[in-house]
Amino acid sequence: MKDASPAAQPQPIHLADYTPFGYLVDSVDLTFRLDPKATRVLSRIAFRPNPDARDSRFFLHGEELKLIAARIDGHAVSPRLLDGGLELDAPAQPFVFEAEVEISPESNTSLEGLYMSNGMYCTQCEAEGFRKITFYPDRPDVMAPFHVRIEGDLPVMLSNGNPTASGDGFTEWTDPWRKPSYLFALVAGDLVAREDSFTTMSGKHVDLKLWVRPGDEGKTAFGMEALKKSMAWDEEVYGREYDLDIFQIVAVSDFNMGAMENKGLNIFNTSAVLASPETSTDANFERIEAIIAHEYFHNWTGNRITCRDWFQLSLKEGLTVFRDQSFTADVRSEPVARISDVIALRGRQFREDNGPLAHQVQPDSFVEINNFYTATIYEKGAEIIRMIHTLVGPEDYRKALDLYFDRHDGQACTIDDWLTVFHDATGRDFTQFKRWYKQAGTPRLRVTENWMSDTGTYQLTFTQSTPPTPGQDVKEPLLIPIATGLISPNGDEVQATQILEMTEPTQTFTFDDLSAKPTPSILRGFSAPVILERDTTTEERAFLFAHDTDPFNKWEAGRALAKEVLTGMVTGGDAPQAAYLDALATMLRDDSLDPAFRALAMQMPGEDDMAQTLYDAGVTPDPDVIHDAAETLKQARAEHLQDLLPRLSAEMRVTEPFQSNAEQSGKRALGLGLLKLTTRLDGGRAAEKLWESADNMTLKLGALSCLLDAGKAETALAEFRETWKDDALVMDKWFMMQVGHAAPEQAVSVTEALTRDPLFNMKNPNRFRSVFGAFSAHPAGFHQASGDGYRLMANWLIRLDPVNPQITARMSGAFETWKRYDADRQGLIAAELDRILATDNLSRDTTEMVSRIRKA
């Protein structure tokens, strides 16, 4: 590893060092004279001294800007150009600062600031991209109204707010609401719009426009309906009405994120907004619906009320994720939505919490803020909001949110402001609860029971602990809401769900007047983001799988059974347990259960999940052994269920025209799950028939997946490529499927071959993720004992870093679990991490992430 001097190392920023900016901004006027190679940006910013500031230094952020001229109150000045910006001696009274800069959108491959995406101008300013546009105090607590003029020879030129003027070669936009620079947006290019409208609860007319490239108009209907559904839901559930005359969404091909909530002009990755039955799966439709809702909901929880600093990021993101999860639960299937949320949380955030990248929901410091757009900030942040909702109840939650909006509208706030609102609205003390924001790691909740038959008394004793995480060895007890019910031996519920509030390291809860020893159903609805540890038997898990009235815990019992079976197969060479196979068959036969629930319940734990489970149990996981055990169990499931498959598969066929609703998507999901089992018995014959008859992408891709499993996909892959080679989003699926279904020993060669395909473009984040995201999610392929997978990943991260540091840093997370594995694999990974860190001019984004992983 290169020996960088301390001065060359990226320096951390600390929450404790926060001070307000020395100046307030009253107005921002921007003029853009667009040119691919040399765009001119003219800014006119009205400043005045901030009476609450202790530091009057006038420093404006700026990166990769060519300064042409600068003036204060019309007089030319010569700023001191420093690393990361400029500095001036500013007047002690209100003044106007003007600057003219030149930037090159065409050469901006980082996709931050103003850049080009296939001939279209586009911006991405969160978190700190605005400083690549012009000199400005680029921090979220500096808020101002913006007026924007765009000059260029382009059919469509958009910015935030309402359109206020237009003419030959220009448009002007005014956003009357004060906003930080990270919410600024500009889009210009050859675009067409799907237009619609929405009438708010007060009767205000709002124009709606969803802008896409010509040819994509047919993929916009679902997105527009999702937007209108989101607007109506936010009014009904939160009382939040939209506040501009127009709301616009733009689909962009090259985008680092899923979407961005810029005020009134949301910019979306095409994958997060374009949809049609022919090109999108049910999962795509549901994801699009949730992301559109998420970005729209940000209008109030993120835009009207924003973050004081980036340490408060979860204030807007955790809250808005909780809102979009609640929306999905309302418009889809609530149990399935909750289970899906927990699967994602455990797969991403628990992994993060248990490794070198663990950090607090409210960090104390960071080097590069782009590296903290994490599952901890988003998903764990949402779980914290959910716990608050559970603790105070829906009525007090709504009361507190109304107070939050009334008290803090137009402000840049903190997590302390948020918790104070709940204290003021409900009278509850949230001092202990705040530890959820300040302590990293996933708490463990150990449970023991005590049954006193002579008195009919049943006790549950909980002990909480949180393992040490980087920089945090000592953990204090948390306030944990534990939703618990009790089930009698005959399967009846004898204690309805009750919220047990745990506040001590060890705490006992007592239930009286019971006629028989109950079976506890603990952590119903996954009421807290913890790992529940309790000694149970196979029989008890099967009992809960059959009788638990809580859908989440019913699913959880089946998952625990499957993990128990796989653990025995991996560690002891056991055969698949009959109890699990019988319970699975019983669940699938139960027609009272939602098909979508049954589809989730029949899914096996992922191989990465099993690796973590074994590691937590003190077993060094072997990816090859885990993969072989999983394949053996899949075959046993197929053979055990073979008599059930024809009847149930026929019942899951959808004969009506395609709709992306809970009923149809649930049937398709279960039908394709059953097809995977059938493929193991018939060698792919049923999948071949489905491939020929499928009239939507969900079924087409499901059939292709089975053909890949059966080794009969060569013709289908070629046909798929020829049909969809001009549709980037569909081709992302083509790339991903091949990597994800490759045999472990072929995963490296398949991935390498796909990078040589003419349609592979590493500069496009979606395409890069479709290949290398799928590769890193293939444990037995990525963790080949030869180390070839590690070398391949490192080679491409080194190539990508100069082009797009953000994506490189995020993709480096592929190595974060390296300390799980055997010494040989650890040595191979360490060598690749060192090689990445030794790369000349490595970005601060990637340096921080890889350094944190390497120090594990």
C-alpha cells in the first residue's frame, strides 16, 4: 500500500464542529448559457450577515470551476482561490455577490453537478454536487428562493419551481420556496411529456408532467398513476398538500441514484420510472411505485423541512422511507410489504451493522458524505420511525407530525428537533430512545421462558446486548418495543399482541391466568430491528409456521426452519428434515393464504444470509459447501412437493390482461416459484413452454431464469438479446441474469465475457451494477478459492474510480464481509484491498470506503 502522508489523507468532518454559515442568502439568480464543452453559469446572490453565526469568514464552495469574473455590489473583486472553493473579505452589511464561471458538462463523468447524459443536460446536486456548478455555500442549512434562466438551442429546458417566462432560446423558472442548493435541478434536451393534472384537497389545480426521451412515451402511464396515487395518499394520511403550480419528473439514463427529490422537478434514473408489461417485471412495477412515492413525499419531509447538516441525513431519509413503506403497505399487501422490507433490511443493513462499515444512524463524523447514503441511514432510520409510531400509537404520531410541520416548515432541522416534537406532543421522554440514533450495531435480544403450571403464570425474560462496532466498544441499553402474543397448544391465540417496552439490560414480563403453557410469538411485525435469540425446537417452529396469527412471525418460523435444515446440512452433512418439508407443503396447500405470502414463505434463505448465520454461530462459512447444500435442499423440496405442483401451478395462472396489482403479481410470483421446482423435475420442459407463450416480462424473465438453471438457455438468451438490444433497461436484466445464474466455477468467466460484450458500458451505472452487482451477490462465484473473483472485482473498481468515484465506492462494499471467511480467502482479499489503496490518485470516496473495510 502506498504510504500517503497525513496531510494527503482525506480529513474527517465532525458533527461537534458544526457552526452556522456566517451569511444568510436572501435570493439566488442563476443564468445558464448551455454548451456541452463550455457552459457559462452567471450567479447573482444576495447575502447578509447571519446574526447567529460566530464565524464571519466568507468561503464559497467550488470544484472544477473556471472563474471568469467576480463582483461585489457591481465592483470587480479578486477572490482568493483555495482548495475546494474561494474566499473573500465580505462587507459587514447586506451585499450582492456575482460570479461568472465556465464548466464542461460533457467531460463530467462523475454524474455530479451539471453533466451530459446521451445528449441531455442533467444535474445531480445531492449531497455536494452544486459546488461543481458555481461558487456557493453548498451546505443544507443555507436556504434561499431561486430564480433560474436557461439559454440554449434545445426543445425543453427545465428547472425547479414554476415557469415564469419563455421565448426564443430561453426559459425562466422561479421557485418561491426557500431551499438548499442540493435541491437545485436543471434538465435540458429533446424530451416529450406525458401530461396530466391533480386537484389538491383545497381545490388547487396542479399540472403534472413526466418527461422522457422520444420513444419512451409508452412506458409512462404507470408512473403517472403512481404519482397521483402518492399525492392523494399524502393528503389523506399526513394532511400534506402540494405547494407549486406544476410537478415534473424527468427520466435520465445515466444517474448514480434511483431518483432525486429536487423541489418540483424530480430527476429519476430511467429504471425507477419507466415501465410497461412487455419490458418490466412485477418487482419493477412495485419498486417504481415506491420510489415515485418516496421522492414525492420528500416535498415535505426533506424539502419544506430539510437537514441542518449531513449528520442529520436520516431525518429526511429515514422518515421518508417509513412513509413510502407505509404507502406500499396500504396500496399493496401489508404483510407481504412488511416481510419484503425486513428481508431487505437484514440483507443490507444487518450486514452493514455487522461489519467494518457499521456506523450510527446519526454519525459523529465522516470523510465523504456520499459514502453515508447507506442502508443504515435509510432502512434502519425508517425502523426507528416505525418504533416511534409503535410506541406512541397512530393518533399521537399524527398529532406530533402536524406539530413538526407547523413548527419547522421552511427550516433546516436536526434529529433533536424531531424528538423534541414527539416529547412536546405526547409528553414522553425520548432521551433513552435517542440511543437508537447514536449507537451503531444490531442489538441482540436473548429470550428465556418460565412456566409455573400451579399458578398459570408465564414469564418471558429478555436480555439485550449490542456487540462492539468500529469506534464504539461500549453500548448502553436501548428502549425496545417488543410486540408479543401467546398461542395455546390447540393453536388459538390466548394473548393478543401486546407491546412490551424493554428499557433495562435484562427485564422480565409476566402473563397470568393461563390454562396451559403457551407458545410465544415474539417480535410480531418485526417491531424492532434486532436479532432475536431463543432456544426453540423444530416442532415449535413448525407449530408457529402453521398457527401463528401474525403474518410476519408465521413467515419467520418457516424461514427459521429452513435455516435450521441448511445449517445441519452444512455442518453435519444431515439430510433435509421431513418436518420442514411437510410444513412447507402444508403452507403451500393453504388456500386461505395470499399467494404473494406463500411465494415469500417458500423462498429459501440466501447463501449470503446463511454465511452470516453460520459465522454468528462460530462456524467459518465455506461458500462452496453452502451452495451445494442449498442445491441439495432445492432438489429435495421439488421431489417432496411434486404431487402438489401441477394443481397449484394451474391455479396460479393469470388469464386476464396484465395488471400490476397485488392479486395478479402474487399469483405470478407463486407460479414462478413453483416453476423453479418443476424445472428440477422435468429438465426445463415447462419453462420452455412458458418462454414461448409468455406475454409479459415477469413471465418471460421467470422462464429464462428456469432455463438458465436447467442449462437450456442458449437459444432463449440469443433471442432475448436480439429482441431487446435497443432497450437498455431490459438488457440490464439480460446481463444480470447470466451472472446470477452462472455455475460457481463459471461465474468469473461469464462475468469477464459480458464485460467484452459491445453493449457493456462501465460509464453507465445501471449497466455496471447489472454485471458487478450480480457478481458480488453470487457468493460461491465471487468467493472462488482461487481468488479470481476478487481480482476481477478489484481490476474493474480501479478502472471505474477515475470515471465515477461514487459508484466505485459503493461497489467496493462487495468486500465488506471478508473477515467471515477462512484465512486463505482473507489473505487474497486483503491483497486486493491493498492493491486498490495503492492506486495513484484514488478518489476520496473510494479511499474512505476501502480503508474502512481493510481495517476490519
